Amino acid sequence: MNYNWNWRIFWEPSPDGVGTYLDTLWSGLAWTLATALSAWIM
């Protein structure tokens, strides 16, 4: 199984035009943690 991973995709502009794919991943992680923290507090 030979697959060449394209790690440079993280630094390419994301489709929403706001930042890169890595920025989108960090934003999603932040929202996930905020939601989990809120649910834990409730």
C-alpha cells in the first residue's frame, strides 16, 4: 500500500476564504472543547 500523503494541504487556503485548512482545524478544535466544557459544567 503506497500512498503519498499531501501534508502541504494544511497550509493551503481553505474554501471559506478566511484562512488555511490548519486554521479551520484549530477553530473546530476550539469549538469542540468549548462545547464539551459547557456540557460538563451543566
